[in-house]
Amino acid sequence: MDDFLIDRGRGGLPRVTLRHPTGSGAEIYLYGAHVTSWSDAAGRERLFLSRSSAFERGTPIRGGIPVSFPQFGNFGALSKHGFARLVDWKLTGTERLDTGERAANLHLESDPRTLGLWPHPFRAELSVALGGETLRVRLRVINTGGEPVSMTAALHTYLRVQDVHEATLNGLGGVPYLDSANGNRRGLEGRAEVAFYDETDTIYLQAPDSVSLVEGERSVEIRKTGFPDLVVWNPWTRASELRDMDDSEYREMLCVEAAVVEEPVVLAPGGEWVGAQSFRAPPGAGPHARSGAALDQ
Ligand code: TA6
């Protein structure tokens, strides 16, 4: 099979498929620059995508890696998570990197529609690089206007788990947080291994760049650069309030989002900002498997 395929996916929306010689794969929709699938060399899907997700313009895709830009959540006057996930991005191109990764590069430029929502000229670029065991996603934003601009953003990644009750997120002990599920109460994470028993919507502030999601013998190492914060979300039984997620699907997902929330990025005219999130899923790796170097960006 070719390394790159450009076709129409669900809902007839344009889609780029990346294939790595090891057998791993990824799919990206131009609508929202949305990564909807990352499968490892054994063919196991590593991202969660809701069975009830819409694939139609005007509604965000539920699952995968939505791009929240230029606003994270409701932290501003725009609609929740900004407009980037609701518009068509353009495919800049695909390439084989020196690292052996297969990559797709997308971009979005301000136009009359975005300027009507957010009066700031910009260019945003999203690069997705697929390796044998890794997926790297990089967001670059350039202020192409003449005034300073303030923005927040996230790579709102939905990771797939077999059962969220059995999963822990490790590496957040001692990190301050904002608990969005409880009136934005502030706290300090007391657990080295965070387990999940209820609705979770936590913004870890100035979070460590490396955490790991561990579930039995499976683990995913998650790294970020440029993004100071890390958001962890699971709607739990409130999934029933989401019309694009089945009631029990909360068991199969955990959002671990590289984000910039509390202290917005301020870009001077001509200035740029880069943030990235990457994932490594070693085959058959046990809970304590670790390897950092391969994910440096
Ligand atoms: O990033 C977490 C969050 O902001 C939660 O508050 C939750 O609502 C989630 O995003 C999903 O938002 P959405 O608009 O996609 O339903």
C-alpha cells in the first residue's frame, strides 16, 4: 500500500491517510485538521473515535485529536474550543522525513469568515508525523497582522483505553490544577498515579512535559513541548448528555490534552508560537516501559 492516500472519508469529507512500512497508520481529515485514527504496527487503534460522531461540516468530530484554536474551551468570547475544528484546512503536502516518519502538513489562514469571528490575521499550521511506534502532532501559529494577538489552544487528544476504570495517568503528582468539573476549584494533585472513578475535567497548570497512560500491560508515553498545561477529561456518565457519544463509551476513552489555557500566548506582529504533542506506544510494553529520546521534537 502507498505511504500516502488522499481520498474522501466519512461524510464525503477529504481525508489523508498515512501508512508506515512497519504497518502503523494514521488518518487526518482536512475538516478541522482532525486526526481521527492512529493505529500501531499490530493494527490496534490507539485513538478513541465515538461511534456516534458526526462527520459533517458545522459539527466537530467527536474523538481523535480536535484542534482547539484560537480559544481553549470557554476561556474567551468565541464558541467553545474556537473555530479551527469547524473549518476546512488546506493540505500543504505530504512527505517522508529523514527520521523515516510519514508526515502530512496542513494549514489554515484567516479569511473574511474567521476575521468576522476573531478579528486577527493569522496563519496556523498543523503537522502530523507517523513513525513505527510514534505519532507527533505540531501546531504552529503565526501572527500575520499588525497588532499583538492573544490566544489559547489545545490538542484535545482522545486516547483509546480498553476500560478507563483500569487505567492510570502517571507523572502528575504535586502539580497544581484547576478543577473544571467542580467550579474551577484550585488544588494540588496528591496522586502519583491518577485513577478515574467519576467525571474528570482537570486543567493541570504548568504540567510536566512527560506523562504516561498505563493500562495493564499496555502503556502510551505522552509528551508535549510549547504547551504549558495538560487537560485531562472524561465525561463519565455525563456522556449521556452528549448527543454524539454513546452512554457507555466514556469507558473507552481518556482525553489527555496538551494545552495553553491560564496564561494565554501573546504574539507580537510577525511573531510565531509552536506547540506539540507526541505519543509512543511500544509494542507489548509493560507498565514501566520508558523511552524518551524517540519523542524529542
Ligand atoms: O477539554 C475539556 C473540555 O473543555 C471539557 O470541559 C469538555 O466539555 C470537553 O472539552 C469537550 O468539549 P466539546 O465542546 O467537544 O463537547
